[in-house]
Amino acid sequence: MGVVTSLQVAERAGVSQSAVSRVFTPGASASAKTVEKVKRAADELGYRPNMMARAMITGKSRIIGLVVAYLDNQFYPLALERLSNALQAKGYRILVFTASNDKAHVARVVQELMDYQVEGIITASVGMSSDLTQRCEDAGIPIVMFNRGQDGGRVSSVTSANFEGGRKVADFMIECEHKHIAHISGWQGSSTGRDRQLGFVAGLDEAGIVPRVIDGMYGRITAAAATRDLMDRRTPPDAIFVGNDHMAFAVMDCLRADLGVSVPDDVAVIGYDDVPMAAWPAYGLTTVRQPLNRMVDATIDTLIAQIDNKSVTPKAIEIDGDLILRTSTRRPTKGHDQ
């Protein structure tokens, strides 16, 4: 029968072609009776709206590009799901690309998204160079960085309060009277890894404690190797702050299964993110919670505001998260409420 057109649907339903367009346009107004007639006619004819053709006509694709560095970390599939659901509720769809933090790779991916005429881009744990930022600005495509920041204020970002999160961990370890403290940090090429470390080190400095720090590169294998290195030293740590939960699980597995070390009796472990697995009894990981729902809402509100008004000034949003206490740490002698 060939491709069914909106005009054919309109004739079958007894309505105008513009009414058919409104029915299949998210957020557009159409009466319940019109919607019923149009959708019945569309089903009978096998009609599917051509979103790409509509984008060429209206200049609006209703597509948001999402670039994510990797999905091994349990935090990102959950964030991806919630970003997708929230965008769909507002009438947008997402086009997902994965990219390493290699600048050339990120540039290629962003160019592909621009070729798809996306209306905005969300980057999750991906860095943006100044040149790439400028190209998106020139094309009128706003960007919001999720769980990553950028110096200079040219791109909006939404993160948890990473510096304060690191400080909360330091304060808690001091309350628990730990003396030999280590930090397996997130990748120091990322703002999140740096800020968590800076807050942690600053908090310990006030108590005159200098932690041993190893960059865990946000990788399980690297984090496990760092754990063996720390525990092999003359004075091993009695507490380890790990830059995210993904690495913290590897640290706990290494301590218990490989080294026969008790957590938390011999070594306390604290992570960052509070992914669902952290609450599993097998881990019971004490961790700083990233307020994911609020981060997702802020990301989408910021992006849509910039899509609707190109003159909106980019902003950096930080959202505070709680320290969630579980069984991977002991409690301070004076108590510490969750």
C-alpha cells in the first residue's frame, strides 16, 4: 500500500490534516473525541508519524542527545532510566551514545548528535573541551553536564555537593576515632573525583590527619590493586574512603575474599553514590547518597529552560546528599544519626 500519509488519516477520520498533526504532537491540544477518531483511523491504515520529516518542517526534533562515558558503574544505568522517563513525560525522546573521555572520541559523538538535529545535549560523566563547547554554542544547542562540572561557567552542570560530601566522610571517620586513613579516589581528571578528594583531605587536615591517597580511576581492577597496595604497607589503614560505590564493592571484595580482612572490624569502608546494591546485606555499604531524583529534575529543568530561551545564563547546581550509615563502618562512641 506504500507509505500512509497524515492526509489519508485525516480523510478517514473526517478531520483536518492539522488535527492529525496535533494528535501526534506531544503537548499539543486536541479534544478527546478528535484523538479517538484520529487514532482509530491511524490504526486501521497502519499510519506512523514521520518524526524526522516533522523535525525538518518545524525545526524541532524533540530529541535530546545523551552522552555517557560508561555503564559499568551501577549509578549510570539508573540515571539513564530516570532521565529517559522524565524526558518522555515532557514529550522528548533521547538518543544515547557512549563515549570514552578521549577528547577526539567525545567530539565525534557530539558531532553525530548535532547531525541528528538534537535540541539539547546531556553529558553524563563526560568532559567537554572549550572548542567543543563553542561549536555547540554556535549551533544553538544547549548542554547540561550531569554529575560532572566544568571550569569557566560556559556550560550548565548538575552535581551532588561533592566537596561537602567528602568533608562529611572525613568528619565521620574522625568521630569514629580512625587514625590510619586512606582514600582511593575517583579519577582525578574528573571534577567529581577531585572535589570529593579535596573535601575529604580538607576535613581531615583540620584534625591533623594526612590520608594516603591513590587514584582508583573509577575502575574495579585499579581499586582492588590499590587496596592490596595499602594493606601491604607497614601500617595499613583502618578506614578507607572510596570515590564511588562501584569501586567500593571491589575494595570490600578484595579485603574479605582475597586478604581475609574483616569489614568493619579491621577496616571500615565508605563509598559514594548509594546505588541500590549498597543496601544489599552482602555489602551494607556506608556511603554518601547522590540525590538522583533531584539531580535528574534539575538537569531536565535547566536544559529545557535553555532550549526555550537561548539567552538563559548557564549555571552550576550542587545538591547536598546525606551520609547513609550501614554495616561497613562502626558507629562513633557518641553516636551518629543517619
